[in-house]
Amino acid sequence: MADDILSYSSEKKGIVTPNLTSEEQSSDIVSLRPSSFSEYIGQTSTVETLKIAIQAAKMRNESLEHILFHGPPGLGKTTVSHIIANEMGKDLTVTSGPTLEKGGDLIGILTNLGQGDILFIDEIHRIPKIVEEFLYPAMEDFAVDFVFDKGIHARSHRYQLKQFVLIGATTRVGLLSSPLRDRFGIFRTLDFYSLDQLIIIIKRSAAILHTIVSNDGAIELAKRSRGTPRIANRLLKRVRDYSQVRSDGKVTKENVNAALELEGIDNLGLTSLDKNYLKTIINFYGGGPVGIEAISATLQEENDTLVDVVEPFLLKIGLVLRTSSGRKASSKAYQHLNIKP
């Protein structure tokens, strides 16, 4: 199914986070991921494009083109990469942009890739510029250039790599440099999931976790999941815990409401950070427009957290308007917060 099937963290990190937690990376959670496109729900056009590309590559006995996925956190970029590796029958190596601090880090990974193997780089826009330079010949010519010694003794050596597939994932495609972005043959944007798709995902996850979910409970959970499978599964885990401790263990609408009230999540799935973001625009800046730096300074939150985690869903449901002069709170935001304009 189309999701980043993941659980919530036992640490107090909040419902909405762009990063995988240690619990989410455990073998039990990874096993919840769909292993093939036949199990995948949602992202129909993206899945169809990838199916055609994979089938064509197999028919020609070639590797796939490099692929770039763009979209908010939790929509399944990592999951799709695992599925592509399974469908192609190749090994998958997973890393992220911030961990590739030096060119040697990337070269070590590239030289260990086999023919047709897949390298997945999450948050690829955060790769340092000096490391990105090594990717250009690697992606285009499947080679890396080494420089030995310095000054008049300097000499270059080209090391030929095996033909690999690079899958990049980013939440900020605008921060990718043009030379890097143009070297990807397939570029797809993952969008938020519909209510019906989230209900299917929640019921599938509940079955794997041996949890009973009523139809009303699944619908209520889906409504509060911000269109994001990762969040849907975190909420399911927390409601399951609440139901086992305070009720009969069944995830019902009543248990969902009670459990998520404790978590500070309202009927739209907004967290306290979301509501503080909206209230800052309305109360401190007269409803806007106001720049993201001013909002960030007032809330004492990082710009990236607001742009990558908070804003996408608020923009999607029309609570915030992004204009050339800054962010504005919409009339829907005033109504939702019961604030008079």
C-alpha cells in the first residue's frame, strides 16, 4: 500500500516530523512496507510511469534511468524506492544528503555498487556542493575522477563504475542545482493521499498489528492524518495504546477522539505547532502578509521545520495563503480557530 508505513516514536518527538525515528527504522516496521506495486495504493500516475519504465528496462536488459521524487515528508518516497529495488531484483543502498560530508563518503558507496544496483539518497538537496560535483560524472558517465598529489605533481585518474541507478528524494526541489536536477531522467511529485486511500492504509496496518479497527474509527483516523500515511500509522499506534489501556482494545471513533485529544490533535489533524503558527500570523501580524523568517523568529522554530513540515498541509487545505509579500491566514483559518477577523 502506498505509504511510508511507520510507527510513532516512543520519545516525545511529536506527530509530525520529517525524519525517521529509530523505532521506524526497526525490522518490524520496515516489514509493514508494501514490497511490490500490486500492494501499493495511491500515487496512480507515478506508479504507472514507474511500472512502464521498469518493464521496458527489463525487456532491454538495461538499468533504469535516474529517478527524482519530490514531495512533503511521509508520502512514501523511501517506500517506493524499496519497491523499485524489489521489482528490479537489485540491491538497495540507502543514505541521506547530510551524511555525505566528504567526497570520499560518496565515492566509497559508489565503488561498492554492483551492476544495476540502486542508490537512494534522501534529502538530496542537502548534499554539500563539493560532494555534488562527484555525482555529475557518476550519473552521466558512470565514472569518478580522483586527483593525486598537489601542485606540479598533481595527476588525475578516472575510475569506471558499474552502471547504477540513483534515486533522489527531496522536500525542497527548488534547492537542487540545475546541473544535478537535469541529470535525472524520471521526475515525479508525490501528492497528499485521499481519505479513502488513508482508510485502506489504516485498515491494512491494523491487520498487520493485530488490532481491531471499526469503520468509524478508521474514517476518523484518516480525517486527522493530514493526508500522510506516515502520520496515519503513528496515530493508529497511539490510539491502539490508548484503547488497550483505557478501553477494550478496539479502535473506535470514541477512542480516536479521546486519544488524540490527549495528543493535542484537533478534528483536522492540526497539532499545537500548526495552531501556534496560525495564531502567530493572526495575533502578531494582523493576519498577514508576513515573511516566514518573522514567523520562525516569533515561534522560535527553524525555517525548514515550518516550510517542510507545517506549511504543506496548511496550504493544501487552504488555511494559509502564500503570496509574493508573505504568508496570510485565510478566512477558513479564522473560522477554525474561532477568531473573529
